Amino acid sequence: MDISVMDGIWFWFVAVMLMGSLVYGIRYTLPEYLFTFLVAGGVSTFALMKTSSKTINKLAHPNAPLGYGLCFLNLAFDGFTNATQDSLKARYPKTSAWDIMLGMNLWGTIYNLIYMFGWPHGIGYEAIEFCKQHPEAAWDIFLYCLCGAVGQNFIFLTISRFGSLANTTITTTRKFVSIVVSSVLSGNPLSAKQWGCVVMVFSGLSYQIYLKWRKLRKLQKKRKPL
């Protein structure tokens, strides 16, 4: 099982939904679990079919337990972060996307500065020296950070307005669509089972859209004057 499969299964069930339920008592409905299972199951199965058994064995040996452990910790902390953002938004409705973004980046910067410059054998000074010797690399890093900052606006706006589960749906679907389009354009036709996974994923997304549409219709009926 490779990283993309771990991302499909653990991120959905453990990192977002389970962490939110256990830590902050967030309750998800049965339909939400159903469309999550369809999307996560489709993405995970598709990833398994695209990766050969030889590649999986080669990547997993000899550090499979360490790799799985690190993936679990990463996704668990990521899920805790998403659940905390949802909790903050629920407790403090006036909290904007940029408030969350500022807090995340401020503390991330502090932690990284301590690790890079205050930690024994920190690599921050080496990175600065490298950029001095290779200005073109420093420019590429600047552009990368600029693009990341612009992209983060959309991520935090989505989390602020629609919740972390909606954001996870978008990011996972984007990755999946990129893989499918890349496979088709590169001349690598998908098998019948892989197309079945595609149908599974988009069935889950369509079901989610239908649920939101039905919820919106109910709200509109309640707001209509008698």
C-alpha cells in the first residue's frame, strides 16, 4: 500500500471524521459516511490498481513499519488541525478565513525558525548560504512561496465557509481527476476495474451534491412566508 492509498483511506476516516468525532464531538450523518466511503474507497482502490506489487514491495522494504507510523502521525495531526479549525469556527462565528490562516502561518513560522536556527545542527544557515551562491534558486523559492500563499486563501476560505470535510473532498477529488486525466492523455488506457473506481468516486460526489441540494430546498421551504 503506497502513500496515495494511505491518503485516500486514513485521511478521510481517521484524520478528518474520526478525529473530529473523538476530539470535538462532531457528529456526521450516515449519508456523509456513505459518500465518504464511496470517494475514499474509489480513490484507494484505483491507487492500488495503478501500483504494481513489485513497486509496493520495493518501497515498503525494509522500513514499512516506520513509514506507516509516520504516515499515521502526519494524518492524525492533520485531522486534529482540521477538527480544531471547525471547532474554532463554530465557537467563534466571526473568525474569518484570514484569521485562521494568520494563526496557522504565524505558529508554523515560529516552529520552523526554532527548528532551522535554534535546533542543534540546524540547516537554516546552510539554506541561506546556498541561496546566496545560487540566486536563481532563491527566486524559485520565492515564487513557490508566493503561489502557496495565494492558494492558501482558497483553502482557508473553503474551510471557513464549508468546513474541513468539504475542503478534503475538493482536494482529494482534484488529485484523483489529475491522475485520471494524466492517464488518458498519456495514452495509458484505464481498465474496466479502474473505470469502475472512477464511477464509484463520482457517484459519491454526485450523492453529496444531491444531499446539499435537498438540504437547501428544505431551508428555502422553511423561509417561505405562510
